[in-house]
Amino acid sequence: MKKKNDADMLAAIVRASNHHAMRPALVLDDRTYTYQELFGLVGSLCETLKNLKEDIIGITAENCIETYASILAVLLSGKTYVILHPDYPAERNCRIARQSGIGLLLYCGENGNMLPADINARRVCFSSHQPTSYSGIMPYNVDPEVPAYIIFTSGSTGEPKGVPISRNNLNAFYQAYRNLGWELDENDRMLQMFELTFDVSIVSFLYPLTLGACVYTVPQKGMKYLNVLDIMERHRLTFAAVAPSVLRLSHPYFKEISFPDLRYLIVTAEATDVNLLHEFRPCIPNATVVNLYGPTEATIYCTSYVIPTEGAKHHNGMAAIGKPFQGMDYMIASPSGKPLPAGETGELWIAGPQLMNGYWRAPEKTAECFVTDLSGKLYYRTGDLCLTDSDGDIMYCGRKDTQVKIQGFRIELGEIEYHVKTFYKHSCNAVVLPVYTTDGSCELHLAIERETEDTESLEQYMQSHLPSYMLPRRIHFIPCFPQNNSNKVDRNQLLKNITQ
């Protein structure tokens, strides 16, 4: 028999905080905070928020207990939070504040000045709050349709798009995520490496708290991937969700790395190179590896694929994304919106209770990206090209916007990237970018993440594996690719770098 509110993520967190009050909840910059300490601060912030009329709360992203307590306090108060990052351009933060309608900014230090005075939002310094005495379960009454948070993703026009995820969406995700069969409890030590502006940080922070487990965050200073490796080793983490870039950058150290305590490795945020992962396997001898996929619009993750030690399914070296979460549905759609049979590539459309209803105050953008079928089912058009195999597993084939046509031939840029990475034995990253000339024609440029070297052998290899129309016009060697806040390669910035 299920407990009351068993499917409510916030209720599960409150229960765990009561039951595990003296256990560690958060480790930030090597300082440990218990559930009692964390929720003492949450209680103090809740007292402040419940007396304020503002419903959309901005929170500045800091690697401190006050930031994480603020997120919990906003959620438990039935309000909506929006993360603003002090390191992001002021113009972007202002656009997000205006679009979301932030009425209150919870900040630390001098970050109360990160928004100009003409944005009419109350400022409250959360570091001035003193923890209350730990009082156990805090009452809360939350409308399930009120957004838990609004995350802003990049828009093609330069205007950020607001993705409001309701409590219903979040709880549908929680129920489906829990049903993936994790064997985890209060003794687990779990990583949170993602920027708080990226939605994978939400599950990396909140889900461990439903178990009474401990969350280890990554310091903001220094090289992130080195910090991740250090924390995983020193604290003997048992669960880690990482971006594939962590593995790629760690490749030179594979012979020195060992994480025998790790029981689960989640790869997420971008396509996973199965060959690179295969080389990493000896470093994690006891871990189950799971590829989790999902657009922000479908609440963090919505498909999963357990990657076997041998015979991993892939397309051009990119790991399969598997099958949809419980309650979620999908369709591989043709350009005209018709379902395609197994083996044919089309756009992945997603439906189900994790799907948001539409972009925040942007009906035109919603109409572009959402479609309703004849039965009335709402689908989100992901822009991802996929196909299904004979087992019903979804294979990720790239983005619609990375499929180009040259000399009448339709080309998947991921196929070229796969051959380049194979040439280098998957020790580096490669990105193919379409560059459009003044006469409207398209030529391909290849960017390789390594120091400059002789290109002759690479060109000979590509000529022996690819038709002439798929050969890049130019090759650029770049020591370190730019990344966005989701730890993905920033293709737009990379394109600017190679065409300047």
C-alpha cells in the first residue's frame, strides 16, 4: 500500500528530512550540512516568503546552502522560482527577469545589484537569514498547476524562451524516475555538477533529498571536470550524473582513475560516444551506466537506455536513448507529421504528463513547437532526429538543424564527426559546422578539439571513408571548445570562432 502523497516529490523530501534530521544532506566546498541545518534555514525563508505577495521569485545561483535552501523554500511556499546566474551577461538576466515577471530577488552578497533599478522587484539578502529551530514537517498547500520553476533556454531569435514546469509535471517525472528501479537509500552519496540554470541540476539536488541521501556539489572555481573527478574519488560517490564532456576531458587520465564505489553512472545533457564510454568502463568496474535523454520542455528526462558493457546500441557512435518513461509517449514524425515505421529517420515528438503546456507568455513560440493530433494528444516537437530499431529502442541521429543538403545530397553531420573521432580513437571531440557563403551555398568546416597537427593523414582517412560531397572544406584545430551552461558544446560560439 502506498503512503499518502507517495507520488509528491516535495512531500517525500519533507518526510526524509524529518526521518534523517541528523544525517548529512549537503556537502558544499567540503563543508557538511545536516538535514536539520538545511531545513532550519528553509523554515526561516518560508516564514519570510509566506508573508509576501510576490509569486515569481528570482534566486541568484551560488554554491552555498542559502541558494539550495531558497529553492526548497520557494517550492514549499507554493511559489515559482527562476534562477539568475551572476556570471551571465547582465542583458540576459534582465530579459529573463522582465519576461518572467520576477517580483522578488533572493540574493547573496552584492548580487542584489545584478538587476537594474527599473526592474521593480523587491530585494532580500538570503544570507542575512538565521536558521529557525528545526520544527519538523512544514505545512504547505500547493496548486499543482502553479509552475514549480521556470527555466529559460536559448531562443533562435536571441530572446530566451521560458519553460514553466508545473508541480504536476514535476511529480509525474518523480514517479516515472523512481520507477526506473534505482537501488538507492539514505547511505548513498550523489553528485550535483550542473549549473542551477540547467534542469538536470534539479533532479541532481532534489531526488537525493527524497531518499535522505547526501548531495555533493561541485565548486565553481577551477576546472569543473577536475573538480568532479576529485569529489567522486575523495568522497567515494555512489551515484553520479555527468555530461559526456567530463569523460572526454578526462580521457588522458583514464589509466589513473578508479571509482570502485560508484554504482550508477548517468550520462546526460548531450550525445554519448559509446566508444569513449567503453574505454572508461575499467574506471567504474561496479557501475551500471544509464543514458538519460529529455528536453527541458518534458521535465528533465523522459527516455532511458541502460548501456551494456558489450554490444551497446548506437547510431554513428552516439548511444541509443532507449524507451520512454512510464506514462510518456512518442512518435517519429515525417516532415508532414505522419508517423514513420521502424528504421526510418524523422523528428522525435513527445507527449505525456511530464510535458509542459506551453512557453511562458509566448503563444506564438508555443504554436511553432507544439502540435495536437486528431485524438487531441499534445506533442512537443523536439527538433531531434531519431529512429526506432526492431526492439523499439529510440536511436538519436542528431538535430534537424545539423542536417544539411549539399549538391542535392542530405547529410547528417554526425556521420562525419563519427569518422573523425574514430580516426583519433575517440580521444578528442569533433564538430562539423555548416558555413553559408555569400552566394547561399553551404560548405562544411571541421573543428577538432586538440592542438594543431598535420592534417594529411586525417584527410586521407576521410577520403577513404566518406564520399567527396561529405568532405569538409576546412579543418580547424582548437585546444578547448566553448561550452554553454548545460555543459554542451556551444556550436554558435564555435562557429563565430572559426569564421572570424
